[in-house]
Amino acid sequence: MANSACVDLLVWAIGDETGADSLCGRLTEKINSNHNHKLILAHMPLLMVCLEGLGKLATKFPTIANTSIYCLRDFLVTPSPILFKLHKL
């Protein structure tokens, strides 16, 4: 839960497009990480905040909205490792 709050604060505190683009990349790495299903379930609040953070970054910084939307789209459309493993449960 503390990690989730930290991600939410990072999204809130970002002040420029460069930092937002960097954070977008890190959030994308997190949601596309390949871990075992127990770790995925344990990190579910963090993953949800990462998805929400990508949406907030797109709203806050319209210049990186396309990047953020592509990351979210790829997560949902391309079989992401997390969704694939959760589907197997």
C-alpha cells in the first residue's frame, strides 16, 4: 500500500513533460513486468495505481497523452504477462 501511495504522489508531483515521460516509461515497465502469480496478486494495488497514474499523466500533460494511451492500449490489447497469468488462475 505504501508503494501505491508513493506512485500516486509521484504522478501528482511531476511538474514537467520530461519527468512525466520518464514516469510514464517506468509505470509501463511495472504493468508489463513478468512475475509469478503470487507476486502479481500481492502487487495488485500497486498495479492498479500504475494504470490510474498513466491516465492521470495523460490528463495532466496533453503532450504525452498519446504515449500514455498507447501504453494503456498495449496493456489491454496485447497479451500482457500480468493479464495472461491472472487469466490462468
